[in-house]
Amino acid sequence: MPQEGNIITTDNSINYNNLDFYKLYSFGIHASDVSGNTEYLGTVYQAFVPNDPIEEDIVFTNQLQVDSFIDGAITKIIGDLTIGASNCVGMGEVSSKIHNLEALSGLEEITGNLVIEGEYCDFITFSGLESLTNVGGDLVLNGVTSVGDLTINSPNLSSITALNNATTISNINLVNILSLNGFGQIALTGNLSINNINQTASNTFSQLRIVDELEILGLTPNNLNFVNNLEEINTSINIIGTSEIQTLNFTTVDSSNPLKITIQNNSSLLSIIGLNNTTQLKLATISSNSQLTTIAFLTSLAEITESSLEIIDNDQLTNLDALSNLNYIECPGQLIVTDNFNLGDLCGLQTLFTNNGLCSFKATIENNGYNPTPLQIENGDCSL
């Protein structure tokens, strides 16, 4: 426990033992003469932090903990930094909820995760993180109402002017943000997940070229301009639950990687452009896209190597001609073509069945505009 009480000394310095880091201490100073007369000289406030770099995980739950990083003295955290937490509380005159990050102005690198749990604290601005150029782990943003020129979040956030220099972040997860405007210098990341963003600016992720996994969930605006510039997606594409996106343009993406693709429940999606040279996919699920009229992006697809091909509940889809080069679906993968109301031409599957390319022999074709058996498709009786 920190030492308490009065210390009487004639020395020029005093040593305190066992003081806690990330706390602000107050020292009242009184002077006494030999006659016993005492005069109050004032109060000195002092916080203590470990030497730079800090080699531990840090969780800030109040403003005084943040302010303990006095004068930007810490440049590197070897571990995770969490700003805001479920036990984030104000402490009256002693401390307050986190509302200012200026004390972090010297922070340049976090080797672990940077987590912003904005809903528990009173964030107004993220000014103070301008020097941060490298986050080695995941960037997790929860509970923001607006994100500007950086990479962080909070429920009361009105503007962000930080992380403008960051070029790489291992993984980015953006959730429930009213306005997203930034990340302009990010060139590559691991997994990029954008979930329920109401508005995005045209420069958002404008320099992004390489991602491992691209996941867009519930995004409402029809301006995914950064997708047009992507050059490499390494593992998967998941576009789920968008309401206004009409076209997905992957023209510039190198389609040599066998991806997992899920395009599901996108109410305004009309077409997907690009990926035309894709010959292998690990799995493909195209489902519940009520306005989708074509799957031409699968024109070169020859093999499904790990799982199933599912085409379900796409009411405006009329044919499967784009699958005419498909000749093999690896076990235990299945072929599922169901509930496509206007689908009357399944001749695109003729090569698959002629070559006995369905390893599992599990094909479900039902509740479409036309529902031929695999044998009928093989024999050419495959359309109305």
C-alpha cells in the first residue's frame, strides 16, 4: 500500500516505496521553522509510470490513469492497450471518465491489441494518437457513433484526427459506426471486418491493397470505393446483410487464391464484377440476394476444393450458365440449388454431372422455377 501520513525531514529529497503506477498522488508541502511556525507552501501532484518501453498489458478505466503518461514520455507498449472497460467509472473530484487522450501523444507503437471500448466512457475526441504508427495485434472498435480520420471508436465521438500515419494494422474490426471517414494510409491488413456502418467517405481505405479476409456485414451505404482498388484477398470474402450496395467490383483483385466466398442477404445487390479468372474456390454460398440477376463472376470456376456450392433463394436469377466450367466438387461438399423462384435453366451444371464431378453424390435441387434431376441435366433436359 502507498505510504500515508506526515513525514518530517530536513533533506532535499524524500523516497517513497511501493507506490502504484498509473495513479496520481498529491503531496501537500508545509514548512516549519525552529520555533514551530508552519506555513503551507502548496500541493504537488505526481503520477508514476514504468520506464519506456512498458512491458505489460494496460487497461485504462479513468482519466487520471491516462494522464499518468505525462508529457508523452511513453513511446512503446509491449502488450495490449485497452482504453475504457466495463468497470470504467468516474471518481468524483479524484478522477473522471476518460475523455481526453492527449497524454498519449508520444505513443508510437503497441505490439499487441488496441481496444477502444467507447460505450463505457465519455470519449469526445481521439486527438492524442497522432504519433501511433504501428499496432501489432488487432484493432477493435466497439460502440462508436462516428469515426473520422483514424482508427478508433466511442459512443459520444464527434470527430477523430489521429492515426493518420498508420500504414499497417494486423486486423481491423469496425462495428456500429454512424460515419466512417479515414484509414486513408492503411495499405495492408489481416482481417478487415466492417459491421453496420451507416456512412463512409470516398477516401476510406483508399490506399488499401491487400487483406486476408474481407468481411462486410450490414453496411448500408452504396460506396465501397476501396473494394475497387484491392489487389489481393488471401482467404475469404463475406458480404452479408447490406441494404444499398448494388454492385461489388473486384476487377483489380488477383483471383489466383482459392477463396471462401459468401454473398448473402444483400437486398439491393444486382451483380458482382471481377474474379472472372477464379478457377478454384474452397466454398461458395450465394443466397438470399433478392435482386441478383447474374453470377457471371464464377465463369472460370472449375473446382470447389473444401466444401459446398450453395445457390439459394436468389429470386431474380434465371440461369446457371456461369457454372459451365465447373467439373468437380470435393468431398464432403454438396451441391445445393434451392428456392430460386425464376431459375429455369440449370444447363450450366451439365459438365459437373457429365464428369461425375460431385464427389459426395449429394445434390439438392428443389423449389426453383425448374427442378431437373442430375440425370436429366446430364442428358440435356436441363431447362424449361
